[in-house]
Amino acid sequence: MKFDLFVLPFTLGLIFLLGYLTVKYTRWYFRQDKSDRQKVRNGFLSLKFMSALREIFLESLLHRRIFMKNRLLGFMHMSLAFGWFLLIAIGNLESRVYEPTAANPPYVPIFFKFFHANPGTFPLHRVFSFTMDLLLLFVLVGVILAFVKRVYSRAYGMKRTTRLMLGDRLALTSLWLIFPLRLLAESFTSAAYGGGDFLTGSTGNLLGSVFPAESFCYPAWWAYSLALGTFFVALPFSRYMHIPTEVVLIFSRHFGLTEKSKRTSFTEIEINSCSRCGICLDTCQMAFAGGINTIQSAYQLKAIRYHNIQPGESFNCLMCGRCESTCPVGIDISSIRMITRNELNGRTPDPSFTRKPVSLVNQADVIYFAGCMTHQTPAIKKAMQTVFKEADVNVWFMDEAGGICCGRPMMLAGHREQADLMIEKNRSLMLESGAKTLVTSCPICYKVFAKEYNLDIRILHHTEYLLELANTRKIKLESLAGTAVYHDPCELSRDIRIYKEPRMLLGKIMKLAGTGEFEKDNTLCCGNSLANFSASNEVRLSVARDAVEKLTAGGAQYLVTSCPMCKKAFEKVSDVPVTDIAELVSKALHKHQAHPVTVVRKKEPSVALELHGSI
Amino acid sequence: MIDFGYKIQTDRQIDYDSNDRQILEFVRRGEPSIDWCMSCGTCASACTAAVTTEYSLRRLIILARRGMNREIVESVYRCRFCGKCFNACPRSVNTRNIVYLMQLAATKISNHEI
């Protein structure tokens, strides 16, 4: 068996790493509840295993998602990950082809050139050494790109890059040294004993003409082995833990594991899968519009991983989900943030919300739940009432005199148990009414109705409902003058994805202007998010101002949204009139039908006329 | 004892120096805008929780200033965090953070952390 003392740092590092990972992953597996363990066991025997392998190849090695967003960044990650993988795989193949019978411990392929400097007559030698040199060049390009990114991230279109901690620095330095040291070691070997190809051969010639290659050869191999060993030991304590854990995450996700309301092993896997690549930093409005650079997902996940959470930072997030939709690893950040908030609140709150009686239940076909916020934008609820009257709907305005809140703000405050009580109370009231449809004007309510209420009735946001009324000719709409730009509220976008309905509805009334890149999955938060507790009014206003600027850049005459919270936020800072889609619908009705609202308005000109007459 | 027709009352002045302002100080450190509150009561009139429970943020802030911490703990958990008070506040006080920090202070006091 081939052996030399210098392989020890590498070998011991590898043994430590594998041992550490085995213990960690086994513990995570056994900490799961029974049904999750069952899912994992079943997953390995099903087709899900193959689809997971496919995703691992595409994402962990090729980094397809990063590549689609940012070519240069994608190439950098691919050359490091896929290049290194091929270097290991083909290196192993080479050593097996060369010595099929000999014992082949893992260090032999890694230090192949040391043990077999010049294989001489071996027929495939030229092919292998050329391939290995090409791959080494490929990885070295990645290292150079990574170095440039660290020094000057703007070259990659990234304004920000994550701050490093000690473990990261150690791992990063050793990782960057691994490949240049391999090049040096192989070059000196080639200079001394021959056998190098286009890369190691020519650098070997160059180095050999300056330095005594034979005496530099052995120290270079030691340095290479030491760099590898250091990296393996530092890996579990640095961000590079993401390399093995991301593979575990992809398998777990394909096997059907998801985040729950409490911390599970899946949460641990996700937290450790964050590579702190920094893609989330630039998408965060709190960073580019609010000037706050400590709360982004990469930092929050780091704080959770190292048990260093500051409540002020944890509660200073808009939970708009922009980072989540760009995360190349696909980490369910919003759920993890909610779990963290729950953990920060030690105490179960007072469940006294029914001390005074809640409004009586009415039997109806449709329940209208305006939502707390809609009561502060009365134009929206008035518009909805006008439409209900026009379409002659048997509707029960559930929170007309103010109801129990939907529960989502309470969940965002980290009081999951209290929210569950509110949900249960509201749910029983809704079911009692016998209605088949639940309409709400508030996207915040909509999200929690759809995701947590588990109702057997249709849940519609008013944009969907109004479109349905228009399509079934229950209401007739006429077009209004002007162009409108539509803003997707966060809570209706990304994971709920109500994009088509509001645009179709608005298209029936007004000319629609585009919002450029800031729409649908890439929509902006209005800054008034209920998820954020800590941000001051100034920060909120600057987020809103920035969003309005971007939305109205196309010169639209109306800024239309479908969320009372967004309306409230934009109204404060917008020069363009801000309106809810329901208000426009009720305006488009006014032209040809008599309404209570129009009757009131008709009085105004007559008063004016009288005044005019008296003058 | 001779009855003079009047007697000396015990001292009824409030000793403001002995107020236990732990909650107020804790909240103030995290959310200085609590000092902008002028107790106008707009928050309480906009409140969702007040429809179904006895709850008033105006009262909570006054209680914090007076150091009546027991009363705060009794009602501070009734807030629904719906944010109407924040929208309504004429002084832009970050009301929800005040309630959140009051709850946090109450927890910390009961755990003897502050």
C-alpha cells in the first residue's frame, strides 16, 4: 500500500469531517417525529430519490438557479463545485484504471501525481493527465473569480456581500489555497520527474527554471495536504457546512418534509444549508431603501445557527418574501423567522378576546370580511357594499361593527397559540353562517384564511370575487379614462400568486401600464408591513417612497393596489392618486346605474346651482 | 385628648421617585418614540381588541409612566397587533413595538432577567 507521512493531515481531516457529519445527521434523523422518519425511509425506495438526485446535480453541482439570475456568479459557483467534483471523480477513476488491483485508500487519487509522478508507458496516461489539468484550470478560474468577488463584488452586479466570521475566514482561506497549492505541487513534481500536461507541465518548466524543483516538491505536497485537512476540520463550523447539508436538504424536501409551526430537524437542515452567498442581501428593501443592513436572511439564519438572536433584529423584517423567492437554495425563510419569533416569546398571552359578545351570526350566501385595515380605508368597504348591492348578493358583513382580528398579525408577533384561539373562534362563526363563499378585502386576512383556517368554503380575495361577478355579468363595467399601474401586495404574491385576476379585472376598466421588473414574484413591499415591529416611521416612509418611485416611473395616472395597508402606505408619499381596485370597480358601475352613493352625489350640483342662482 | 374639631391627615402625596419604572425604561431603550405619546387616545379609539375586551394602549402607556406594572401585565397580552393604532397615531409613535416590548419586559421581570 502506498503511504507517506504527508497524507496524514488530509486523511485525519477527512475522517473527522465524515465522523462529525455522521453523528450530526443521525441525530437529526432520530429527532424527527415518527411520520417524518417514515417519509424519509419511504423516500429512499421511491422515484422521489431519482428526482432528488437530478436536483442535486443541477443545483448543488451546476448551480443552475444562480446561473439563471447572474451568469458570472453562477459560473464561479459551478467551476468551484462541479470542477472539484469532477477532479475527485475522474481522479478516482484514473487511479483505479491505473492500479485496478492495488488497495486504493482515498488519499491515493488525491495525491496521485506524488505516488505516480510519471506513469510512462500507461496508454491512457495522456488522456487522464490532460483532463485533470483542464479540470484544475477550470477550478482555478473559479478561485480567481471568487477572490475578485470578495474584493470587488460590484463586478458581479452585487452591491453587498456577506460579512465573514472567524470560522468562515479560516475555511475560506484554506479553500482558496487548496487549488493553487495543488498546482504548485504537481508543477514541481512535473519539473523534477516529468509527467505534467499543458498546465502543470508548462508551469513546472517555468518554476523549475527558477527554483530547485526536487527540493520544493515534497514541501508543496505537505502544504497541499495541510490546506485540505484544515478545510475539512473548519467546514462544519463555517458556512461551508452548506455543501454536505444542501444535499440532505434536497433529499428531505423531495421526501415531503416541510417546516412546521415549531422547530424540527428540517429547520436545522435548512439553517445549516445557508451558504451566505449574499443573493438575499441585494433584494432586501430594508437594505436598499431603509438603510438597515443587519437583519437580512443570511444574517438572521447565521444568528439562529450560532444562538445569537437579537429580538430587535428578528422583529425588524417586513416578511415580504422577496429574499425567499431569490434564494438559490430555496430555504423557507419566512417559516423559520416565524418559528424564531415564537421561540423569543416565552409566555402564552391572555385569551380574553371573547369577554364581550361578538356580533351575531347572519345566515347568508356570502360572508364579507373587510379586515381590520379596511376599516381604516372606508372607501374600500363602501365600494364593496355598493357592488354587493348592485349584484344583489345575500351577504353578511361579518366584521361590520369590528370583529376579532383574523389572527395573522398575532402569528407575526410570535403568539401562535393565541392566534390559533382567534382562528378557531372566527372559524366557528363562519361555518355557522352557512355561507358558501368568503370574500375579504385584506390580503393579510386572505393569506391566513387560505393557509390556516381549513374551511370547507371558497375563499376569495375581492379582486377574484369582483372578476367573477363581472365575468358572470352580475355587474356591468364601463371603462374609465386614464392609465393605471397595478401593484401586487406582498401577501397576495409569491406563495399565493394572485396575479392574473386583478390584471384582468383592471383591464376591463382602465388601460394598464407595466411596472417594469417590480411586479408579480418580484413585487415590492409598501413598507407598512405588519410583520415589522421595530422599524421607525422614517424607515417605513423611505421604503414606501422608493416603491412608489419605481412603480410610477412609467408615468401612470393611477397607482392601483388591492390591499388597504399598501393603499395607506402609498397615500402618504405618492403624487399619483392611490386607489384600491374595488373603488375603481364601483366607480365604473356608477355611470349607468342609480346607487345610494350616486344619489348622495347628485345633491351636490343642485346645492351648487341654488347658490349660483342666488348670486 | 381635646377635640379641636379637625385632625391631621396622613401624607397623601404621590412619591414619584419611588415609582417602579422598569417597564417604561425597558420600552424606552428599545422604542424611544414612547416619549412622543401625548395620551390623546386615538390608538384606543381605533383598537380592534377594544371591541371585544377591556384594552387601551393609552391607558397602558399612562400605567407605564406611573409605574403600575401589575396592571400592565394584566392587560398587555390582549393586543392583537393588527396595527390600526400605528396607522392612526398622530404622533407616529411605533405603537406595536411598544406593546411587544412591554410584553417582553413583563416576561423578563417574571424570569428575574431585569
